[in-house]
Amino acid sequence: MQYLVLASRCLIGVVFLASVSTKVAGPAAFAAFVRSVRRMLLVPSGLVKPVAGVVVAAEAAIVVLLAVPTRATAVAGFAVATGLLLAFAGAITVTVRRGTRTTCRCFGASTVPLGPAHVLRNLLLVAVAVAGGVAAPTGGSLRLGESLVAAVAGLVLGGLVTVMDDIRALFHPTPASRRH
């Protein structure tokens, strides 16, 4: 079970590290994220920037919690990730159902509009976070070879998640799926 926890820590950690880093890469990056939150039409105008700030802070907290090698921080990191991912899935679902066409600023400057694939991605990440959180309290020793395999698997899968829109564009190219 500890290898599942390690792989899950790496996968979720990479996803949120990529997500937060693209939002805090500079004032323009954060401003673009704020605009994307505003375009979703889910929060009152005056709360858009504070909500965006809370999202960035939560994403950063997840990265830190999952990087600290204790059971308690793993459980906390997975719990925060689960809550945030469920909120993302719900927000995207509402946005898509309303017919609001806005882009995903999840991992940078994508021009791909939010859609069902983004909801599915977040729900799959919820499953990983829940599995990691459930397995984290169990103990056990780790062997180096198996740990490396689990860590690399989590890192690679996390990296693939962050470029999901780009991968989809390779198989279904449209003008809207190109990145800037």
C-alpha cells in the first residue's frame, strides 16, 4: 500500500505543482487566471480575485503537504486535493452546462474550452487522491527499487495529466486546441 501512497503523492503533487506554478509565474499569469475564473460566472465579481487567491494557496498547500514525508501530511494533502478537485469538477460541470465557453487555465495558456474531459480528469484525480488518502495511514517499509518505480510512475502520469489538452489536440486537432 505504501507504493500506492508514494505514486499517488507524486502524481497529485506534480499536477498541483504544475497548476500553481503556471498561475504564479508572474502578475500576467495570475491576472489571466483571475480572468478565467471571472469568465466562469460562478462567483460575484468582487470575490473573483480572492477566490482565485484561495485556489492558488490551496494548490500550493497540497504540494507542500504531499512533499513532507509523514502520514499526517499525506492524509491532509490528499484531503485538501480531494476537496479542491471536487470543487473544480463541480465548477466545470456548471460552466459547461450553462453553455459558457471559457478556456481551461489549469496548466497555463491553453485555448481548449472547458468540457466533459476536464470533469473526467478531475474525477479520476479525485479517485487517486482518495486512494492515496485511504492508504496513507497504513504503515509499512519501502524498498528502494519498488519506491523508484512507484515514484517515477506517479511523476510520469502526473506529467501526462498536465498536458492532457495537448495530447488530445494531437488526435483531434482544431484551431481552438492550439496553445499559445
